[in-house]
Amino acid sequence: MKKLPDSFFAEPIDPRVEARALTLEAVCRLLIWMADEPKLEDRGLRTSVALYCVRPDLIDSDTMARIGDQSGRTKQHIHKLTKSFRKTTGLKA
């Protein structure tokens, strides 16, 4: 029986390919989390929460309370969404 070489050690890993795969995984998790609501309005809220967590400067550094006020939700609801987002994406507070 002919032994096949162990490809783990035989082929070097292209860092660009690995980086793309990791980026794709992160973007997919983000999009799936944002789209995980039946109503378009709720998807928009999730998108605002994602921006709040990742790039608050893109939403004029709005607070959770202000996001809640503008969406007709409580600060507690927005806080719950931020916890869900961080858990899903592995993002630290």
C-alpha cells in the first residue's frame, strides 16, 4: 500500500487565502445575525446595533438609549441585542 504524503506539512498555507476565509466567516456571521428577524424594520434595528458595537462613529456615536428612542424600543431591549450580537460574533465589550 502506497502512503500518501501528509498535505498539512507538504503544502504551505497561503496567508491571503486563510485571511479571506476568516473574513468571509466573520462577514457571514454578521449578515446572518442582522437578517435574523422577519420584519425589515427589525433588521434595520439590528444593523444599527451592529454599527453601535463595531463602528459607533458611523451612527454619530448614538447611545443605546437614543437608538431605543428612535426605534420605539427600550434601552433594555437594545442592550439585549448588543449582548446577542457580541455573543454571536465573539466581539468583546
